[in-house]
Amino acid sequence: MRQLAIAFGVLASGGMGATMLAAAAVSTQAAPPPAGPGLDLINERCGFCHTTAQVLTVRKTPQDWAIVVQSMIDRGAELSPEEQKTVDAYLAANYALPAPGATAPAAAPTGAR
Ligand code: HEC
């Protein structure tokens, strides 16, 4: 929090370097999802029943991600086999648990509306 306040102070003083410094200071907080075809697919095909943000707060092992994505397809998510691989890879690369068996961070929202 203190770090964040400093970042904003620096940002307010302007300059390119200051912006980058601010970005670095905030990066330990919730970073924006890395762009890519996987994210585009998630935005397009998974936001139907729950938000993308809800999907991206979840952390799973790559194996579990593949299981979840398959179960979402079973529920009605429209992904071709190729697109499924793209989404699996994106989630495994960016939202995987550090190691299998590691303690999961705070409960993810599971209730879709
Ligand atoms: C047809 C509706 C529907 C679509 C489309 C859908 N989901 Fe879901 N999703 C649900 C429901 C319902 C739940 C909550 C029930 C549950 O957790 O089993 C859920 C829960 C989840 C969860 C939390 C589950 C957990 O184990 O923590 C994740 C992650 C998720 N969805 C990812 C996705 C992804 C990725 C896609 C796109 C490939 C997707 N969903 C598309 C209906 C959908």
C-alpha cells in the first residue's frame, strides 16, 4: 500500500521513467491478464456464464486447467479442439499453481450466474 502511494506520487510528477517505475511497483498486485489469443478466446467464449475476471482469479495445475476447460466445454463453452489447446496453454502458462500440491490462494468464485 505504501509502495502504491509512492508510485502514484512519482506518476503525478510525470515522465516516461516514472510511468515505468509505477508499473513495476504495482506489478505485485493484480496484474492485467497478458494479452494473447488465449485471452481473446476466454473473453469471447467463457464470459457467457461468468466473467473473465472470475476465471482468472482461479489457480490450477496445468492438468486441472485442462480438466476445467473440458468441463466448461461439456457445459456449453464453444471451443474447437485447436482453440481448446490455446486456452489450456494460456491458462497453464499464466495462471498455474507454482507446483502441484501447493496451497491454493484464497477461494476462487465458483458460483456462476
Ligand atoms: C455454459 C456456461 C459456461 C461457460 C460457457 C463456461 N463456464 Fe466456467 N463455469 C460455469 C459454471 C456453472 C461454473 C460453476 C460450477 C462449477 O464450479 O463447477 C463455472 C466455473 C468455472 C471455473 C471455476 C471452477 C473451479 O474449479 O474453480 C472456472 C475456472 C471456469 N468456469 C472457467 C471457464 C473457462 C476457461 C471457460 C471457457 C473455456 C468457461 N469457464 C466457460 C459455466 C460455464
